[in-house]
Amino acid sequence: MKVLRFAFLGLCLIGVAACAYASARLIGWVPAGKLPLYPSWTGLHFASATAFSLLVPFQFWRTLRSRRPALHRAMGRTGVALGAVMAVSGIAMAYTSPDRPLTEVIFMTAFFLGYAALLGLGLRAALRRDFTDHRAWMARMTAAALTPVTQRVLFPPMAATIGIDSLDTFWEIFVSAAWLAWGLNMVVAEAWLRGPQRRARPVPA
């Protein structure tokens, strides 16, 4: 369990670093590299993703939920708003970013629609005051939200093993890493939700 917690926090920190790097590319603080830049407006996506990555660990902090429920709810509403911005802007990125292959567009569309659905299910459960389901859906949503981070962890070893000899190969490996990351994160989330402690003693949100 401690390993999973450290992995979760580590992914959140990597997410913050990745968003900072992408933002630095947008404003020209670091070289653009060989890949085309995202449109300048996507800074909104990276800003919301950064805030989400910093906020979400607190939502899974048991002590904060039990001792500061009002703060937990306020941070949860903020997280939902950030998540909505991430979903809408993420889908828009798929169709406005230059030179993206069809496989990348398909993945980003499917992913952000799926992510938005998980976010909506979590919000609906909270509105119904079904906090057990709310916590489960939000755990799944968070696992999905961290998919791009897991993708960037998986991509380097995959690229090193397979080898990149062209831009087409880069995109094939990059998109494959994205699908694998999404599946892996959701499997881990389901395993965590079905852990013996959570089956025996649900924790109210």
C-alpha cells in the first residue's frame, strides 16, 4: 500500500513537471524540439492540469476528509471544475494541434470523453450523497487523469527497446504507450478499490 501511495504522489509530481515543461515550450523558455508546438491557448489545459495534480492528493487524504469535510467539499468542487477544463481543452487539442496522426486524434478523443464520463459519474454520486460510489468513481477518474503521466513513464523504455527510426515510428510507440498507460492505470485503480480494507470498511467522503 505504501508503494502505491508513493507511486501516486510520484505521478502527480511528474505531472506537474511535465506540464511546466510543456508551458515552457509554449512561451519559448526551452527549445521547441522536433515536434510541432501545441497552440498557444493550450496553456489553459496545462495550467488546469498542474492545479489538478497539486490538488488531487489532498482529496485522498483520509485525515483531511474526516476532520475538514467542508474543505474537502470545496477542494472537490474546484477539482471538478479543473477536470472539466482539462476534458474540454484536451479534446480540442486533438483537433487543433498541428501534424498529429489519426491514431493520436482517436486516442485523445476517446480518452478525454472517457475521462469526462468518469468525472460526471463521480459528481452525480456526490449530488446523490452516495459517498461510497462517489469515492470509487473519483478514484477511477484520478487514475484516468494520470494516464498521460504514466504514458511518459512507459514511453522511454518502450522507445529504447523498439527503437525510433522515423517520426511515424515515434507516434506508433507514443500512442501505444498511451493505450497501455490508460489500461494499466484503470487496472490498478480497480485493484485498489477491491482491496480488503475498502471492501470491509468504506470511508465516507
